Amino acid sequence: MDQPAVKTSLIDITNKLKDPPCRIVLKCEYEQPSGSFKLRGMGYLVALSIDKARKEKKEGIHVFSSSGGNAGLAAAYASKYFNVPCTVVLPVSSKAVVHEKLRSLGANVVIHGNHWGEADDYLRTTVIPSIDKSVSPVYCHPFDNPLLWDGHAAFIDEIITENQLTADELKKVRAVVCSVGGGGLYNGVVTGLERNPQLKNVPVISIETHQAPTFQVSLEAGELTHLKTINTISTSLGSPYISQASLDNYKSHSTFHEVIDDVEAARGVVDFYDVSQTFTEPACGASLSVAFDRTDLLLKNLDNLAKDDIVIIVACGGSGTNSETLAEYRKLAEKK
């Protein structure tokens, strides 16, 4: 079945950085038509779900998703692509710019809950049970589904299949850096690395913020732990829990987990905009910070890093930033 996600660039930004310890390349998932990597997995999940429903002769197919923003946009874009209706439930912390984009894609937008977890509970316990019997609901979790991870992993495959790095360059890849919220992107990265022999042993550097330390808290507890409150500008990282698969992947695949401050994530957004004129969210800025003022995290975790070694950062994107919010992040970044 055709997919709504597109192939994205791999760009080398080393010459735009002040004193990089190695080559830094970005996998530009912000190029996806929905604005983020989420379309990789969500497009795949929606496609397979619709195909299954149609084979079962179901009528009135309707996609339902919950989101801090970007998974909802991916679900809405994929639904429009396949010409089926879509409803997205978002928390009150989600950005107005995201609501507008969702409506422009034809989605029905419902605002409920203080964070994504509450929005998702409302979707599953209230919205879906109340729909008409003529509707065949397709529920799409924003991060905790193996089909999502398989879909996300395509951007790792693409680095090889599209010859975005040469065979010699692949041997020099020292790490893949990605942000962590609920763990969908991280699981996708690990899935992609594991299924490509050339990159199978490459470690992941996962990044989240102190204000939404979902992964860190669970790692410290040694088990899945739910956060009671979340207050972060990186709203797309604002999941109250991590997927169990993320804890399993952490144990089985070499991973260095780091926690930075919201301010550093905001600074990552600003620094990247200043060299690329591209808007991203703090959820993406968290991983981008490793290219700018947090290169120390590379030196800390990667021994004997050479100038011609390569670190791939997943520039995951995000649609919650515009000129106004960028100005706010710039003020925040300048304070500290």
C-alpha cells in the first residue's frame, strides 16, 4: 500500500558549527509533509489499519488519535491522504498553531486534559465509546505500537538504500542522537539500526529534559514508571510514561541516556534556526543541542572521537513553533 511519508535529506552541518568534535549530519525529518518524523510510523500504521478494516469489509472507517501535536498532525495528514475522517484529542497545553494545522487537514479537534496521557484516556474511555455504531474506529496510539517503530525505522534504512552515506562513511558512524518522549522515535531508531548490519552496533544517545524525565525516572526505578505531573516547554516530549519496549531496548542495545534542561532545548531550536532558517520544536531542539552548546555529551559518551567520525542527529521536526514562539525561546535561551 502506498505511503504518505517521503524520503528526507541527510545534510552535513559540520561547517556551520563553531568547534565540532566530529562530523555532524542531520536526518531531516522536519521535511515530512506533516512536519515531523511521526508521519513515518503513523502513515504506516494508518495504511495497514485501513487496509485491514477494508479487507474485513468494514464501513465508516474513522481514524482516532491522541497527541501533544505532531502525532495528531501525522494521523490527520495520513487520514486525508487515504481519504478517511480523523479525530484528534489534544491536551490544553498543545499549541494553537497545531490546532489550526489540524483543522486545515480536515481533522476534528477535541481539547481535553492537562497533558497527553489525560487526552488519550479521554479518547479511549469517552470519545470512541460514544461514536455511532455505523463508524468503524481505527485507534492509533502516538508512540506505543510496533508498527509505528517499523515505520519510523525507514529513515535509518534510507541512509543506506539511498546511499546518503558511502560504505566508508557508514564505518565511521559513532552514534545516532534522538529525543525521547514516549519512546516511539527511540524504538524506531533501535529497530532501524538492528535491521541494518552496517549500523547494527552503533549506539544511541537519547535526550530528554529535566522537566519531562519520563525515561530517566523509569531507568532509575528499573521499571515502567508514570509521572504524576509534567510541566515542560518541550510539550511533544510530555508523555507521563515510556513504552516498555524502550526499557527493553535500553537493556539490549547500547544506549547513553542524557537529561538536559528545557532552556537548552529552547536554545537548540534557536541555534538551529540561526544556521538553517528552519523552525523546529524544543522536543527536536533537545537533540539538536548536541550539535551546538552540548557537544560535551558526545565527548562524554564516545571515546576517542575523531574529526572524521560521524554522528547522526535525527532532526525530528515539529509544528508547534512559529516566529512568535521562536522569539520567546530566544529570550529564554539568553537568560542563562
